[in-house]
Amino acid sequence: MSESCFSQELTLLPADNQRLSDFCGQFDNHLRQIEQRLHVEILNRGNSFKVTGVKQAVIAACTVMKKIYEMSADEEITPEQVHLSMQDANIEQLIAEPKQESFKLLHIKTRRGVIKGRGENQQKYLHKILTHDINFGVGPAGTGKTYLAVACAVEALQSEQVRRIVLVRPAVEAGEKLGFLPGDMAQKVDPYLRPLYDALYEMLGFEKVEKLIERNIIEVAPLAFMRGRTLNDSFIILDEAQNTTTEQIKMFLTRIGFGSTAVVTGDITQIDLPNERSSGLIHVLKVLKDVEGISFTFFDTKDVVRHPLVQRIVSAYERYEQEQSS
């Protein structure tokens, strides 16, 4: 049998009709989801399945199907869980040739539960944050760059590795002229920092976050407020770094003091700076690429952990931009 027409039989036990119905989804939608992602064909009768396609893809599909069926014993299966199960299973790595580099699976404990990297790139990202003082996470929306960085910051604070968390974003409008914003400085910049607040609220709870902000243990600030400071024993995150200028990102990186960890995240395909300004993130990736002690993690569409359509949207934009530039 050729490599491109490999088949494998799979029997899921116990043969529970309710679980099998939940596993397959309405109109077999969950099976179609696996087929589309892995480019395989899945046929089934009862609890017996036949998966056909490229050998490595078939093996990966069977691995994911077993895992999802095990989950169905304790919880209802949704399209989101099917998507995330494929992320967790590192299906791209299962399909590709085995790699030499491997990591112990990391779990980050927060008040709201355990957070873990989904897929190889997110796991590498977590390991690099734990082993480097300055880290860059670059890639499209929905890849967990900021969320995982905030999770690492929360864990570092709770385990007393740092004394405070400093969350920073450039206050740049996303293609809209917002005009005059009422209120004091904190109220003016809050809209730009909302995604960081949301991640903190999810991990620590609203009341805990508000208390920590009042005590200045968590500081959320616009990038302009960083000038002239030295941040010791802190976990510092610069989010949306693609909207910094070359001067701003240099200023930020030179604020880092002893006992601190910094994570810089951004998406170089979504730059909102005025046309005449070049992105500091693009520039710094070239300047610091060979500097020892700095880590770089580059995410792509396969790392997107939001709705599966987000992955397809990002891919469509990438293809379109490549066609326009060729």
C-alpha cells in the first residue's frame, strides 16, 4: 500500500452510543473537523472507524480521536475542544519527521486553574520565558503570546520570584481616530490596556487584581511612562510591540534591572503606526538576533488557538499579501 493511501482501523471502547454520538458531533461535524485539519478520510460504523490518508496524518488522527473519546467520558465534546485537542497533540510534529529537541510539558497554576502551552511552539515559548531574562514572542493574533506571558508573570508573582508585574502597551489607535478622551490619565489609557486587564482578571479574579493594582504590585501603564525608570525584581510585559518606534523599544529594553524578566509580544502584520514611522519591533528583531541571553519565539497560523476560522482568516491574509508582493 502506498504512503499516500494508508489506512488504519480504530475501535473505540467502551461501545457507548451516547459517548459515540457526542464524540462524532451533530451530523459527524467533529469527524469532518479532524478530516479537514489533517486531510484524511474517516469512515465509521458504530464504534469502528477507518482512517485513510498519508500515513503520518492517519496516525496523528487516530491519536487525537482516542484522546477526544477518552474526554467524552467526563465532559461534553465541542468543536472548540476538538480544535484544542489537535493543538495539544502537536499534530504538525506528529506528521513531520521526529525532532531531536523535546521539552518536559509545562503547566502554570493560577487561581482559575492550570494553564499549559498548546502545541510545540507554545511549550518552547514557556520554556524560554523561564530560562531567559528577555524574550520576544512574535506572531499573528490568537497564538497565545500575551496570554501565556501574563500567566508566567502571575506565577512568578505568586511564587515570590518577582515583587511586581508591570504590563506595558503603546497607546496607538488601531486605524481609528478616537479624538478627545475624557477622564484622568489612567482612564484615558485604559482602553488600550484592556486585553491585559482581561487576562489578569481571568487568572486572579477581579477583586484580587484591583487590590494588587491599588498596592502598586501590579502596574498597567502606557509605554511613555517607562522613560527614566529602572525596573528591578519585576516581570515586565510589553504588548503590541509592533506599534513602538525604534526609539521607544530601545528605551523599554534598557529599563530592565536586576532580578527582572521581560517579554515583548507583537504581530508585525498589524502595525498601526503612521506610514512614515517604522516599527521598532521589526527593527529590534534584526538588531538583537545574535545577542546571547535573548530568546525569540515565532508563531504562525498553526499555533492559533482561537476559533478555527481565525486560523483560516490569518492564512488567507498571508496568502493574499504574498500574492500582492510577488
